[in-house]
Amino acid sequence: MVTLKEIAEAVGVSSATVSRVLNFDATLSVSAKKRQAIIEAAEALNYATPRNRARAAQQGLSKIALVHFLRPDQELVDPYYVAVRLGIESRCAALKVETVKVYHTDSMPDATLLQSASGVIAIGRQTEAEIAWLQRHARHLVFADFLPPSDELDCVYSDLTMAMRKLLQALVRMDYRRIAYIGWADARAQAYVQWMREAGLYDEQLYRSDNNTEEGGYRAVRQLLSEGRQLDALVLFNDSMAVGAYRAIHELGLDIPGDIGVTSFNDISVAQFMNPPLSTVHLPAEEIGETAVELLLERSTGRELAKRITLASRLIWRGSTRHPAGE
């Protein structure tokens, strides 16, 4: 757990000053700039004050069940969802809240795992049947990285429709026109089809679906290029698929970005170390996890009105594409 001393060293003040700022001591004489620096450092280091840790305990939030839509082996090959879970777990650790992981299997998990928890955070896509089951057995329920169909359920997510539109607009401004999309038929895919049609650029032959893994990206891109399809840019569902796409492109003797620009979603840590470094849409995975915990904490205090929180995405331009003018 992060200590006051670590925050003090990061800002260049005493531990006593950090303690008084984080506990809202109105009698402390410190500049607004220094106070803000302390608060920002505490947030960056994921520190929770003793007051906040006590608040979690007083409000009955002692154990949270994490219900994942993936199996453990599937989660391990998708670092984005690992980051969502770590965001939840780090926030819970700061609040001294126990977590128990419940992964997807061919059958519903033991309901007592949910019933024994103070609340449940469901990570990722859930079916209508799974949502109904979670509602029956969870004392309090929040969805992380998923927008449930009912506006009566708490959730935190990134607006993938907006993210895709921002990405396509930027690519077209960089003179990309033949833009292919590969991945699941989710909000990203729907936004791609709609935006490309509106722009008069849609070609159904450049839209392919495959599983969202490195091998799925390799297979789909290899097939697309082997068919002789004319394209100048690829948008992939996630960075894992982009790794496979790189392999297929290089095997066919093509250059990134000289022959084909490559973009994707998530901005996992490996993206910046690919050759060339990968242009991608940064989705705030850890922040989604942390916010889900805060929503659950609010629910445990008696909040009744549902909240649906959208966190912004950010375009990260690296060597796999041209860069926008001025960047």
C-alpha cells in the first residue's frame, strides 16, 4: 500500500503536510499549487486516506466479487481486461476491501459466492440471462467495461462508438481511404460501418470478423491481403489482433506504414514496443476498474439513482501510421 512518505517524497514536502492536506485540514497554511500537487500525486499513486478506508468499512463494503465474462486463460491473453481487474483490485486494496474472483465457465458460478459479498462488479460483456442472474443474487451490482441494456443499472465504460468515429475521422484527414476493419461485431464494428457509409467509403469486402486474439488477427489479415484487396489502412478490434496483423503483413513482404497503416484499440503496454510502434486508441482500463469500485461504494451508502459513467478515449499516434498535421 502507498504510504504518506512516498507521496511526500514525490512532491517534496513533509509527511505531516501530506497527511493534513489529504485529511482536509483547513488550518494548514499551504499554497493552492502545492495542495493540488499533493492531491494529484496521491491519486496517481492510488492512495486512500485512513478516513476513506474507514468509510468503506463503516458502509459495509468488506468483500467484492469480481465476475468476469472470460475464462482465466482467455483473460491472460488480453492484457486490457487484466488491467481492468487490476484497477479494481488496487482500489480495493487501498480501501482494505477483500476481493474474490469468479470467472466464466460453461455453467453459472455458485450463487453463494455473490450472496456472501457486499457487492458485485461484473467485468465485460454479459448476456441478458447472465444480467438477470446477477441481479437476483448480488446485493449491489456494477458493470465495468460494459453498457447494459437497462438504464437502471450502474456501469462505467468507454464510448466505443465515439472512439471509432474519432479514429476514422483522423485517418481520413491523413488521406487514408481504403480502410478495413477486423474484429467482433460490437459497437466498434457498428460505428465503422455507419461512419464509412456516411463518408461514402464503405466496402463490405473490407469488413471481416474473427476472434479477438493474435491468431485471429493474423488469420483474417492474411486472408484479406491474399485475396488481393486494395486497402491502405487497417483498424483492428484490439492490440492483440494487431500483433497478428503485423506478422501477416511482414510475411507478405509489405511495409508498415509505407504500404499499410495499422491501428487498433486498448493501448496495452506492448503496443509502444512493436516494430514499428503501434498507433492505437487508448481506453482507460484501470480507471474503469477504479471507478466501478467507487460506484459500488456509493451504492452501499444507499444511492438509488443509477449512474452510467463514460470515460474518454484518447488517440495515440505512433509509427504504424502517418501522423496528423501538427503532431
